[in-house]
Amino acid sequence: MKDNKLLNKVKSYSKIKWNEFIFWFTEKEHPRSILNKHVFFKDLIKMICLVLVFLIIYSNVDTLNRIVLIFIKIGSLLELVLLYFIIRKGYHLSLNLKYAYHGLNHGTKAIIAITILFLLILAFTNQEKVVNSVVNTYEKTEFQKLNPLNMDFNLSSINFKSISTKFNSCPQINVSMNDPSYGSLNIAGKTYDGWTVKGQATCRKGTKEGENLNRYYCGGYTSFMGIGDVNAYVQKTIMGEDGSIGKTYKYVIWNIYDENKRFVETRCLGDPDEFDQKQAEAFERELLKWR
């Protein structure tokens, strides 16, 4: 008799919880927020047509680009116009889907969330494949076909390193190095790309954190009995067209060489004046400790 009562209680409790779960699963926070099917399918058909036309033009863009109005290539111009409308139509579709998602019940939202989580875990466990596929797609895409101007322009041919060097104004001091055991670069007082070298730029093998044991480092900073000093830096003063003296720029430099003492690159670091100031403040603090 007691077993029947216990079983009935378990059944009753399970039924209540099941009903609560079903209620939660089917409940909607925004029941009036539904997919506008007419607009959605209308926009979807338009987007498919736009994509197809874009792909047709993309495949024949070289032929179409033979038509040039002043300096505008017709094929590439059409691609950009179509790409704009494709992105715009995709945005409209996403808004419709977002509105429909708000109207889904909790259970469907939970299933979608679990699916997305599973896909993210799958992507995480296959990071190399995912990254390689993205890189391969990028490398295969011919971005120059989207250039409507009648001039050569290839993203893959841009030397970002040279652009970065130009903007950072870091000269590349490609000179041979002496014996790293006692030598220094013969660059003191010389000028490279408008930058004058100050200091001896003594050389040593990489021994500090972040350095390569197989490379040589000339310049940078030195330390004697815990007191740091700038070993070499470059300096340039900007002159105006009217002869006026502008701002003076300074950068601590590291000239880096490989294991065969061949030049690798010149790195420009911080302002030497700021480094000297920090060292002076640190030295002053040490003196105060001993008073």
C-alpha cells in the first residue's frame, strides 16, 4: 500500500515537472513577432538573382572591363553596384529573421543555441582547418576585379611592411657587423634616410627574454651594475618648406643580424630621452633608500 502511494507521488511529481517543462518549451515571450513570409521570400528571390548576376559578371569581368568610360571600367563598376545591393538585401533578410527569432518559443531558441555552441566547439577542435580554409579563400579571391579605376591595383602586391616602415619613419640600416665579442657597428654620426645615428651600437648575441639565441643585436640598451643606458639611437629634425625648424624625433634602434651575421632588420623602439629620464628617477629612488 505504501509502495503504491510512493509510486503515485513520484508519478504525480514527474507529471507536474513534465507539464512545467512543456509549458516553458512552448512559451513565447513575443508571440506576435513572426516571420513576414511574403517579404522574406520576395527578398530572398531578389538576393539570389543579384548573386547570380554578380557571379556572371565576375566570370566575365575581364571582357567587360574592355569598355572604359573616361577612367571607369564598366565591369568592375557593375560588380561594386551589385555588391552594394546584395549586402543591402542581406541586411533586410537578417532583420526579418531577427524579428522571427524573437517570436520563437524557448525550446526552439534553446535548440538553436545548442547547435551554435556545438558548431563553435567543432570549429575550436579544428582550428587549423578553419583558419586555412579562410586564408585559402582570401588568397583565391581576385580583389583587383573590384577596382573600377583604369589603373593597376592589387591588394596582394602591396608591401605593408614598407608602408609601415614609411609611416613609422624607421630607417633600415643595412650595414655589415664586426666581431660581436667586442665590436660595434661603424655607424656613429652617419645618416640613413635622413636619420642621424647617435651612439656606438655595440653588438652581442641574444641572451635576454624575447630575444633569439641565434641572432645578434647591435644597439638598443646596455646595463652596467644595474644602471641602464641607451647604446644607440637615431635622430631627425623635420624642416618646413620655408626653412622653419619643426619637431625633432628620436628612436632607440636595434640592428638585428642572423646566425651568419647577415642583416635582418632595424627596429625602432621608444624615445631615448624618456628612457634616460626613467633611469634617472630609478637611480634617485635607490639613493633615497640608502639615506
